[in-house]
Amino acid sequence: MIRDTSAQDRLVAVAPNRYRKLIIAGGALAVLVAIGFSIPKIATMFSADTSVSASRLSFGTVTRGPFVRDIAAEGKVVAAVSPTMYAPYGGAVVMQVHAGDVVKKGQVLAVVTSPELTNKLAQEQSAADAMEVEYLRAQVDARKKRSELQKAYDSAVVDQTAAARDLNRYQGAFDKGAVSNTDVDKAKSALDKAAITQKHAQSDLTIDNDSLTFDIQAKKLAHDRQVLLVKDLQRQVDDLNVKSPVDGQVGQLFIAERATVAKDAQLVSVIDLTALEVEMKVPESFARDLAIGMPGEITGNGKEWKGKVSAISPEVVNGEVAARLRFDGQSPQQLRQSQRLSVRILLDHRENVLTVQRGSFVDESAGRYAYVVNDGMADRRDIRVGASSIDKVEILDGLKEGDKIVISGADTFGDAKHVAIAR
């Protein structure tokens, strides 16, 4: 039989460990304290309308400081003056320049060949020359006619004077008894006849002189009208030499060399490089704040230029409004038509403004309320917002500096007023 170790075992008394008891008591106390602190939070959690994970939300803190409203976008260089030349008359066109050529004001860009217009000018010029001859002939004929009328009038005056002398002579002879009364009567009749003839001659001279004056004036007016017609045709012929209205650069040729075109067909465009502007598209929501004369910054090619808003389109296209900035001062020489540049327009700049980071909460609540976060709870609070920039929103009422709010993701809250934020 194998012997066990029972004969060797003996009961050992263990002394109580006071340190261990202290540890156990301290742990129990800590648990009780934690439970005590958790009771308000647990109560708050139960009072929430819903619970949303913080990972689905974005938060922003209300701060006070400078507030800058601006619009930043990409624009393209356009010419403030970019005239397009048209064919003044139908015909074959010979181009005198090529795309990209630098031209001066008054330089011939294209020549339109129009035998019809040239021939019409020659015909009208010939008619004008013929009318000038008629006008000159009318002046000669008038002088000749006036001379004849003046001669008739002078003869009548002489005859009247002679008749008056004869009457005096016969009257003297009758007084002396040398002639009869019949001779005196004949002399009186001759004087009356001479007076009537002189009167009619004077009337004819006046009336015919007026008639001749009117005839000359009519021929002069007809000649002047023909001269104006010739001048207009000469202008049209001169316009066949299509000239540049500005100093600039040839932009685009719309026709092929020696092409035959109709009247008013596009020929060539000229870009005035001394008057460049930058065109940009502005969202409709910002367009209402734009005004002509607002300052802006234009950057590109590693440089920056000052500018001012020069034009704002009254039309909204695809939710955008076209605006133009003019360079403040002389336009840069290194820029080209349709070149892309960065544009920034300063709408407003103020100091000491209460703002918060811009988020979807502005659109979701129409800026009427926001959810303020505190101790894991988001409580809805009525607010009032003001102006907004690209990244900030002005707070007018309802929030104070340091408040933390939900700036995006609040659309999941529904109509809840108290939302628990789960970590």
C-alpha cells in the first residue's frame, strides 16, 4: 500500500491583509462616484428626441473677428473694343492682312472689288457734270435775257422822254398859233403811249428777272443733289477698302482669300489690345450684391493687377450672371484674347464681426435656427444670420462667441429640438 501525504499536511492560519481591503473599498467608492456623475447624463440621454453619431456631423465654433465678403472665380480676357468688319457691298474680296497681324487705325484690311458700284459712280459723275453745264448755261441765258429786257426798258424810257419833249414843243407852238390843236393832241397821245410802253417794259424786266432767278436756282439745286449722290457713291466706293477703326491686332478672318461675298457679310475682326477686360461668371446669389465700380484683383502669369467692375449683365443664364472687370490703369501688354485669369471681387470688409463657418445649416433652416452643442447634446436655438461669404456666415442674434454648433448634417435631426450626440 502506497502512503499519501496526509500525515504531512497541516492547517496554516492566514493573517488578515488590511492593504487589500483598502484597495477593494477604494474601487467600490470610485464606482459609486462614477455612477453618481453619470446619472445626470443618463437622464439627459433619456430626455433627447433622437440620437445621431458625431461622425455624421460637422461642427463649427462662433468667433469674433474680421469679416471679408468676396467672390473668387476664373475669368477670361476679352477686348472691351473688338469691332467686326463687314462687306459694304457684294463682290470679290482680297484680304490685305492675316490673323494675328498688328494693325493701325485706318489701315486697309481688305479690298472688295465691285465693278457695278464703280460703274454706277462713273455714270452719276457724268450726270453731275452735265447738270453743271446746264446750270452754267442757264446763268448765261439769264444774263442774255436780262440784257434784252433792260434794253427794251431803256428804249421805252428814251421814247417816253422824246414824246414828252415833242409835247412841250407842240404846246409852245400852239400857244403862238403856229400849229393846230390836233397836233397837240397827237403829241399827248404819243406821250401816253410811250409811258405805257415804259411801264410794261419795267414790269417785264421785274417779272422775267424773277423767273430767270428761279430757273437758275432750280438747276443749281438739281446739280447740288446730283453732287451729293456722287459723294455718297464715292463714299461707298472708298468703303470698298475696308479699314481698321482702331489700333490693335487682327483677330479672326471669316472668309477665304478672294472669296465672293454678299453685302454685310463678315470679313475680319480687330481686337483693341489697349482696352482689355476680364469676363467672369458670378452665382446669382452674389450677383445682387455686385455694383459697378467695386474693386477687384486679377491674377495670372505670376502677376497681380488691380481692377474695377465695369459691367454687369442684367440677364441670368444657368443660375449665373456675367460680369466684367476693367484693369485699373493701362492694360497689360502680355495678355491675349480668351486667356484664363483668376479674379477676386471684394464685396465687403468689416472688423469685429460675429461669424461662424459656413455650412448647409444656413440653407436647411433658411438661417432661422441652429443646433448648439453642449455636453453631448445638440439643442435647437433660434438665430438670425446676416451676410455670408464663401466660408463664413455673419451671426446677428441668437449665438455668442465660443458657441459650438452643428454646421452640416442637421438634416438628419428632422423636427427634433434635443438631439443626443453619440461618440
